[in-house]
Amino acid sequence: MGNLFLRRCVMSIPMHFFYRLDKMSFFSSWIKAILIIGLAFPLYCETSFASSRKMSEMREAPECSIYIRQLHFCSREMDPVCATNGKTYSNKCVFCSEKIEHGRFDFSHWGLC
């Protein structure tokens, strides 16, 4: 009796109800994806869409006192530093080594001159 009642109950439910349940999981996945993108995109935008000039203005001048003991013992990383003498140095270590050794120029800005 109970089994027959259950079968009749299930048969009386319109088919579009099950169709919508099937589509709800897909819809729910899209909502989750949109939510994640909506939360992550502003963080991505703030750093990648900012102009390099603005990002370089936010950085401080290199602290050259840490390079006194290791003059010209620098890596080959490329993070250009422009000095007031108009010359571009490949990174802050090279810039500081030259500044400590010669001392006739100062930091101008990050990036190419």
C-alpha cells in the first residue's frame, strides 16, 4: 500500500519540476562562479590594471646601507632604478653599489630613465 501511494505521489508531480531541479545545480554552479570572480576580480584589477608609473610612485627609495658590505655582489634581476645622473641601473643593488662608491647622484624614480 505504501509503495503504491509513493508511486502515485511521484507520478502526480509534473515533469517540469524535475527538469528545473536538474537545471538548478547548473544555475547554482554559475552563481558560485560569478561570486568568486566578483570577489577576486577587484583584487586582480588593483594591481594589474594600475599603470606602471603609478605603481612605481608608491615604492620607496632603496635603502642603500644594507649593501655597504657587498658592493657589486648583485643578482641579475631586472628591476630598473633611475638615478639623478640620468643613468638607469638594472636593480637597487647595482644602484646602491655605484652610489656608495661614487656618491655623486641620488635616487630619482623606479623604472627606466
